Amino acid sequence: MKKMSKNKNKKYFFDTLTHTSNLEKFSKKTILVVILFASVGLLLVTQTVIAEENSKLIPSWIKFTAGVWADNEISDYEFINAIEWLINQRVMVLQDPIHYQIVIETEGGEVAPFYMNTEIVSIKISHLKDLAKNPTLQEQLREENKKFEKMGEQNRSEFIKQKEIEWVSTPKAKLTSFMKSKIHNSISEQLRENLVIHHEKYGELRFGEFIITNVYGGNFASTVRTDNYDQSVEKWWQLAKKHGIVIRHPSWDESADMISSDINIRIEDDGGNLLGILNAATPPE
């Protein structure tokens, strides 16, 4: 999938913003749509904010920062800091729940808008964070991580490499005993019981699949057979490890057999120490 440039993204949204039918809905208000995409296709911030006409003036340094960010002269991180300042100063007021728009550039190059409900996303993230705090899960992950740590770096690397080869070379219709130990363990069964959230307002909210890895990226538990064993090479795994919670752009998920906007959660103990990563294939609601 081709990636949309920041300038093209910006132009599309502000062209949409100035359409008369959009403005008629908001008397004496201005809608500002803030869209930040990293080059890897990670959704960093997607939010609609309402700025009243009588709100504080936006400082010139914020306007300058937005301009140089659009020209790729500063990092996404620096621009996010500027947006956070506006939110903290109540210049921007986040509206929740809202529907916000993700823009995808398709193979043919056209712009394809995609809508998500932020309340549903929040519900799902809260559910996943609860799963990640499960005491039984955390204790078993600690034991798994200790075993891997005792191997030593070289033996551990070789073990992961061998299991990756075993995993991807096994025919789709078959499962090795090692694969069964990851797909049909007690944690996997608990995860299957959590594939559906029963919500009073939205009814059944579903996940496509769950994957939990240990701290080294090896599969620890999953609800389906994944494409590979070693998830540490995947960008979503690396970003979740670094940032804590990562939502990816909707794309086809082979193992979940669906279009998914994955939610990825860093699993931590009470001291903030990394135990593993939880990946949830999530159909865009």
C-alpha cells in the first residue's frame, strides 16, 4: 500500500473542511481536524476538536510549528508536543465520543476515507488493558521470560530462529506440538472467551484474534495460528514496545481473515517492567 504524504493529507482534509455542507452544521465554530501519520503508517493522533471563536488565540509559534511539520522539517514527536500544549491550555477541546476519519491511499492512488468511532475504540482499549493486567497471564509470562533469559543471548536467538523456521514451514492444515502449546494453552482459552464484548450501548463488539508474545517477541498465546512465530521483527510489535498503545491503519490481516485496525498493548507489571505485547485484530467499527 502506498503511503500518503503529509502535504497531500493536509490538503485533502482542509479541502474537505471548507466544504459548505460541513460548515453549516457548526454555527460560530471552527472545526480543526488534526491528522498525524508516521512514515510507517502508524496512526499517532486522529481527533476532531472544536475551537470556539472566543477561545484563546493560537500562538504564532504553534502556527510556525505546523507549517514546518507539514514540510517535513521537524519530527512528528515535536509537532505532537505542540498539539498537546494547545489541548492542555484548553485552546483545543476534544469532543468525545466522536467519529473521526482515517485516510488511506489505495493501490490505485485514490484517497479512501475510513471512519472509526472513538468511544468504541476506547471501550476496546480498556478491555485489552484489563486483559493485560490479568494476574495469571502476568505470572505465566514472567515464567516464560525467565526461561528465555536463562538461555543466554546466543542460544535464545538460535531457539527463536529454529522455531520461526518450524512455524512458517509447517503446512497450513497441520500444527506441530510446539504450535499447539501456543494456540491451545490455558491463556489462549481465556483469550477466546474475550473475543466478544457485550456492551449495553453498542451490543456485541468483536475482536478477530488475539496474540500475546513474551518479552522477546516469541508467541506465548494466540487464538489462531499466526503467520509467524517471531513477532519482534514486526513493526507493530516494536512500536507497541516503545510507545505502549499503538493503533494501526486498517489493512488485511491474513491470520484473522479480515480487514483489521490492530490495537497493540504493551503488557507491564505494576512496576512498569515489560512482560510482553498483546495484539488484537480489530474490525473497524
